[in-house]
Amino acid sequence: MSSFDVILHPTDFTEESEQAFSLACSIARDQFASLVIAHILPAECRPADAATDDSIDESSPMIRCCREKIVKMKAVAGDLPVSFRITYGYSVAAILNIAHEEKADLIVIASHQQSRFHLQLHGSVAEGILRQAHCPVLILRQPVSSFISSTTAIGAVDATLST
């Protein structure tokens, strides 16, 4: 298996993303890699007076909420070298831009269960990243059956990675 120096984990702070974050942390520890966590805010939420996508209003309740969640993620990451990126934009393009800027060697992202109609209408962020990324992408799919726990799904992915 290739060596990874920088792992990017895009998050939307959902339970599915938390599971993918745990997997990203595990891989980062195994590879002695740094972890970049990215959260993309919808482009429509960008303040009108923002000069760039990176102009973040720290006093905004939305940004304060993101920062609180990031602090909790940092605690889970423990001693891993972790950096965080919050930006406005369209998810796939923004994530790919961050991956390029951070020179990511791997992207670890969760997929969300969606209806076929929703996917046909809107597409999938994970699929868009998989198709366009310059580096390997690991998508943590959610179990279809309620009989399969999330730890079983993560264990199955971990076993696949170690071979």
C-alpha cells in the first residue's frame, strides 16, 4: 500500500461523517500522516460583503457551531497533527480545491443513503469527488441493512485496507 502523508476528511458533521472521521484518524495513525478536516458551507450562505470564499465571519452563529464541533473532533483525534479548513462553496469543487492546495494523498469521505431520484436530480458529493480527485478516494458506504452495525462496516473497510 502507498504511503500517505496528508489525509483529507471532508465532513458535514453527520453521524456518517463521524464514522468516516474515525477511519481517517485510524489510517493517519497507521501512516504517520497529518489530517486535514474540511467543512464546506453552502455558497448561498456566504455574506454579501465577503471578499473571498475564505472570508469567514467568526462571530456568525453558524461558524461558532462549526468551531465547537471541530474542537470535539480535535479531542477525538488526540495527538494526530490536525488542521481545519472552513470555506464557502459548492461541495465537490471546494473539496477538490482543498485537496489540491493541501497536497492530499488520500481523501476519506462518507456516503449518505439517498434515493435514486435524489441522486439523479442532485448527484452525490462522494461520487463527484471519486470521479475528479487527483488522489485515491476512500468512500465509507453506510450499511444497507439495519442488522449491520457501523462498527462492522468500518471493520470490513479496515480489513480491506490492510490486505
